[in-house]
Amino acid sequence: MKLSRKKRRLWIVVLAGLGLGTATALALTAFQDNLVFFLAPSDVASKNPGPERAFRLGGLVEAGSVIRDRTPEGKPEARFRVTDGPATIPVSYVGVLPDLFREGQGVVTLGKLGADGQFRASEVLARHDETYMPPEVADALKRTGHWDPQKGAPPPAASWNTMQPEAGRTGG
């Protein structure tokens, strides 16, 4: 049984479309696995990303939360909390922290959230001067109502857990 020229062309087009669709689906799946999303602590509390999902956690290092120690292997280890006001996430990091890492300053960490709620960072990025704040951190602060850039510098991180968002404040 010989196919006519039209039917052969139709089969070629169908198979090419199927091949292109499969290749596109595989490429998008691979790309999705390599995407790293930014989340603020309040986003983590509401979205609850799975423990296998790597993401960037950003906010301010809560004042008084930094504990520096050494692992049994002798590597430097730091534990601290990252906050955006409404929520706080405990973070652990094994490695040397950036020189500009400070309490009350903006930080972006890359890692995974453990089943115990502890964020295990594989990388820690800190601001590079007194006026810089990572754009993701600034957006998270604005979104939660804890900072209006038109009214000046952000409030110190130590006061966030006791503050009301800008819209809910009374007085000055």
C-alpha cells in the first residue's frame, strides 16, 4: 500500500510537529528545574516551598540573632534569622560570611528549606555599601508595608516584629 504525496506530507508535518513539541517540553522542563526564585520570609510562610526546591531567601538579618560557631570538621558556621517584618526564617550557613554581613542589614541567601523549617544556605550575599539594598529585599519590604522609600531609610530590623505596616500606623 503506497501513500499518496499529500498523505506523506501530512505525516511528515505531524511527526515534525510532534518532535518539536517534545523537544520544547523537555527544554522547558529542564529550564524550570534550574530556575531559582526569590522569596521573602512571609512568602515562604504562605507558599511553603518543598524541601527539594532551591530558592533565594531575602530580607534583613534580625538584630541579636547571629551565632557564629565551628562545625565538628572545623569549618566556620553561622546561624541567624532573616526577617521581612511579619515572618522570620532561621538560616544556617557553613562557610565564610561576606565581610559586609551585619545584623540589621539586607541579605540574600541561596539554599533549601529543611523539613524542620531551617533554611540551609549554600551561598550568602550581603549589601555592598551603606545605601544599597538588594532590589528583591526592597520590594519585599515595600510589599509588606514596612518601608516607604519616600519617607526615608527603612526602619531597623530589630523593630520589625513589633511594628505595624505603614498603612496601619497611627500618628507621625
